[in-house]
Amino acid sequence: MNYDVIVIGYGPAGTTAAIYAVRSGLSVLLIGRDQGSLAKAEKIENYYGFIEPIAGPELLANGLRQAERLGVTVVTDEVTGVMVTEGFEIHTTRATYEGNSLVIATGMPRKKASVAGVSDYEGRGVSYCAICDGFFYRNKIVAVIGNGDYAFHEASDLLPFAREIHLLTNGRPYTGGSHEKIRIDERNLASVTGDENKVNAVAFADGDTLAVDGVFIAEGTANALDLANKIGIEHDGKVILVDSAQKTSLNGLFAAGDCTGGLLQVAVAVGEGAKAGMAAVAYVKEQRGEKVKATQWGE
């Protein structure tokens, strides 16, 4: 099925965007993997309209139930990639979805890999986007640091280019897929090393080394900047850049919530989600040749 609007991230920003879009009569898919930072909020007592504090997980659950009641299709899955077609093609661990517009609301980027040397060689052999930089490693030896489905997806993006692909889990059990050309190594890592110009090896805690031409970081799940890099939208290295209507540099793609920076509060995320949802509605209806009136969004 092709959806009018796909939203990635079902925190306050993403769920609100989905609610505003579905109330405008559009078909909406909301994809999320987990509760994100809201799951860690024991009590929220500064959100408008709640006389008593509410737990973060409860607020999230209420929002998802509200979205489902209004007709949003909610899917719990991990997004591993996004492709720009005539619209947008979203790849997850279990399926592929197509949408006419896209809202990214995946929260703040995760921490970088805690391996010595990674930060030192960023842009000099350390990359965070296989689909962006894979071409530069034709017939080369590369390593991917990560241990789950996202790491496997990044390694798979390197298959058409690299001569050897080593997926290094840094001491964690591997939980991703398999391919005969992708070699899994679960040993602990010590550092990423190289000369003054470029990466040339990965050192293991046991004293062994692996000579490589490049290292790709794919820890955890794909975050907002990972998706921004894959799609080619503007960001400043920390957050996705948007205008006052939450529009990114690519038509039909919007972003909201913590992934756009600013005050990291539920109230702000909800407001930005509303704007992103409304902007996505306007975009889809304009593509259909329909005129959009502000009153269509209701109250």
C-alpha cells in the first residue's frame, strides 16, 4: 500500500504529526522502534492540561492509542533505510513501505561508537553512511562497527563495492542478518588507528589488528542524521535543518522534535509535530491539485 504520509518515530512529535495528517483525511503510517527518551521520564508535570504528573511511558501509550483510534496505522519496527523515488520508500527489518510524503521525528542522534580513534579519523576513513561513501571503497577492505540489523543493512550497502567486509560487534552478540561476503567478528575492539592522513587498521583488545581502508559506524539503530545523510537533506552535523513550517531541504520531507534541535521538551515536540503534519498535508494535497484551507485542520 502507498500511504499519503509516513512518519518515522512515534514519540510526541511523530505521533502528533500523524494525528494531524490523519484528521485531514489522508492515509498515514506511523513507524517506531521503541519509546525513546520519553520512556526514561518518570514524571512529567510541566505539560499543559495535566493537573497531576504523568509517567512518560503512559503519555506515549495514550498518544499511540489516540492515533490508532483516529485511523493511523501504527507499526513497531526498525527503519534501516530510506530511498527517494517518486515519493519515499522506507525499508525496515520486516517490510518496505511507500509514501508520498515523509516526516522524520526520531529524536536526538545517538552517541558515537565508544572506540578510541573514531573521532580522530572522521572524514579520513571513518564514515557514518555506507550508501553515501561506499563508492569510494571499490575493491577495498572495510569494517563496519555495530551488532544489529542496522549494521547489517549498512554492510549490505557496501556489497557492490568493497572487496572484503568485516562486521565488528565490539564484544556484543551479533543479532543481524547474514551474507557470505560479510564476516562477523565479535571480539572487543581497542582502537581505530592510522597515519596522519587516513585510517589503516582496527586494533582488537587481544592485540590482533585488522588492516582496513575504511571504517563505517553503524551502532544501534538508524537515527535522524543517518537518514538525513542517506537522503541528502541539509543538516549541521548535529540536527536536521528545517524552516518555520518544519520543511527540510527536500520537497515532501519534513522533520520535527528533538532531531531538529532547540528546547528538548514534550510541549515543543508536540507543537513541531503539529506543524510538520499540517505541512505534509498541504504538500500531498497540492500534489493532487487541491487547495488547502487552514480551517481543514480543525481544532
